[in-house]
Amino acid sequence: MVVYRKYGGALHWHHRGTLLGEDEHGVWVGVPDGTLARKGTDPPVRWETGIVMLFPRDAWWTASFHVPPHRTDVYVDVTTVPEWREGEVTEVTMVDLDLDVIRMRDGRLFLDDEDEFAEHQVLLGYPAEVIARAEETAAMLMTAVGSRQDPFGGAHQPWFARAGRPG
């Protein structure tokens, strides 16, 4: 189970996924097309295309690599370091810190939700060290995703195959 929360613990996006394996970049999870996902307690939405997600072991981000023909190629959430919990269902959870680095299939790159990040700094009371870490991470990701540095330059392709999806 993949569980994103907001600062303070409120439930954010959550959905099922299949553990695919690990490599030097982190833990990979497959999410097939047709997966039902929920944002908090909102009604579920069905994702039309599959994704492969990467959860690094010690970085302040998570990444989703979309199966073509989805218009988004790479979607990186700035988050706290993902934490794994074993139980009846294995769960990975992290706090979503609003900022997203997005590379579209046509190559456009942008930083999204800066307004939400600014609003939540006040509304949710982000500590100064969390704000600084999120901003540093977003800047690093803009460079890495934009220049297709690993793992954003094709490291996900073998995981598409493992998930049973074409890349």
C-alpha cells in the first residue's frame, strides 16, 4: 500500500501497488492501469495508465514514471523520506510537501504547486528546516530530472518490463 500524508498526518493520496524489487536507486513499486486511488476520503478515481514508482531509501522525494501514452513522463513529489511498515499489508508512507517536479512526455519541465507550498507553510506550520529541505530538494530535482540524470534518465525502463508493461 502506498500512503501519502500531509504535514500533521492528514491522509492524502493512497492506493495499492505491487513491490517489484530494489536497486541502487531504491525500492520500485508497480501500479497497473485501472488502479483505484483516493485523495484523503474523497471518492476513488481510476487511473487510466499504469505507473512505476520509485521510493529512495534516504532522499526527500518519490517518483512516478508513467506508461506511454500518458502525457506525463516523470512526476516527482517532494516528500519526507519514505518509511516502510511491515504488517498484514506492507505499506510505504511519507509526508507530501506540495512541491512537484514534472517532466512532460514532450520534454517540458516545471515546478508545480509553489503556491500550495507557500500556503501550507503558514496553514500547516512547516518548520524552517522542513521548508529549507523541501526547497533544496526541489532545486536539485529540477536539475536532475531536466538533464535526465539517474534515476530520471531511463532507470525505470526495466521495471516497466517487470511490472508487465511496455516502456
